Amino acid sequence: MRELTPQQADDLYELISERAQAGRSLITTSNRNPPDWYPLFPNPVVAESLLDRLINTSHQVFMNGPSYRPNKRPGRVAPQPKTSTM
Amino acid sequence: MTVLDVTLHTSLRTLKLSGMLETLDARLLQAQAGELGHIDFLQVLCQDEITRRENMSMARRLRRAHFDEQTTLEGFDFTASPKLPAAQIRDLAALRWLQTGESVLLHGAVGVGKTHLAQALGHLAIRQGAEVRF
């Protein structure tokens, strides 16, 4: 996740506040901890207003562990039980 | 087919009750075999129609969600890492946050399944009748 341009920040602000006003849920995914999102916004006021709303009305799930993607690499066969053919 | 049958088929089609139309012959056989009374017959036909509409509605909502791939919580490998908060994830699967309009923020390293889980929760919400957009 890179720093947002003012336009991107405004669009995100609009999206999140509209969902909040309509009482609708959002599911987001991010590589950063929610508190680390603040410095990504060019305008700290927008960041504060938006993130305060989002972070305080949400369930935060920290997912940790090794990447699962190597298991899905093309050409990789699913692990099979060893059979003795000798 | 009798004239009455043809009329009934036309009526069901006009009323867009194709769920009833599909099962009508089978249900009629059941009724004639004495398995279904008048009220039962009507009730099972209505239920067939409701089932068809629910299936159609769910298929439509799944299409509109534009998921990258259809992932489900059943297909989520909780054993991939002991560090995954399995209990919290299973608790979120009850979707209580959806009724109250709360959000879910999934954060963590790459490749651990954040997007998979996001889509799986979306899939659950659709099964519960919600409109979802990925």
C-alpha cells in the first residue's frame, strides 16, 4: 500500500462514509496495521475522520503465518500419501 | 394432455410460476397416488416455487458480487498456520457484524489468505440473502 493521492483519499473517504451512513458493512484487506494507515493520507484531517469511523466500528483480524500461495503454484501436485511400489 | 392441463400450463407460465410448472407432473402423480391431499398438494407446489426463486436469487447475487474466484470458508485451510486466529474467524462467520453494520478489517502479511477470507465472508453473506460487491 502506497501513499494516497488527494483524489484517491477523497474517493476512499466518499466510499467509506457512504457505507457508514447507509449502515452497511465493509470488509477490507491490508498489509498494514490499521493505525499505520494514518500516514498514507495527504490530509491528516481526512485520515482522522475516516479512520476513526472505520477503526472504531470494526472487527480487526490479524492474520499471520507463512504464505499459502506456494501451495497453489502451477504444476505442483497435491501432496499424496506415499505408496510403496517396489 | 387434456385441455385443462394445457390451460393450467399456460396460466402458470403467465404468472411466471415456472418452479411450479417444473414439478407439477411429479406432484400430480404423488397426489393421484394418494400421498398428498388438496392443501398438501398446493403447499408443496408453492414450496417448489419458493425454492426455485431462492436459488435464482442467490445465483444472481453471486454473479453481481463479481468475486475473483468463488471461495468459501469450508475451503479455507485453517491448518496452514497455527497463528491464524481460527476462533475469531469462525465467530465472524456467524455474521453478527453484518446485522449491526460493523466492518471487518483483515490485516497481515501477504499470502496468508486475507482476500480468500474476505470473499468467503462475502459468500456467506450472500447465502444469508445479502447483496455483496467485491
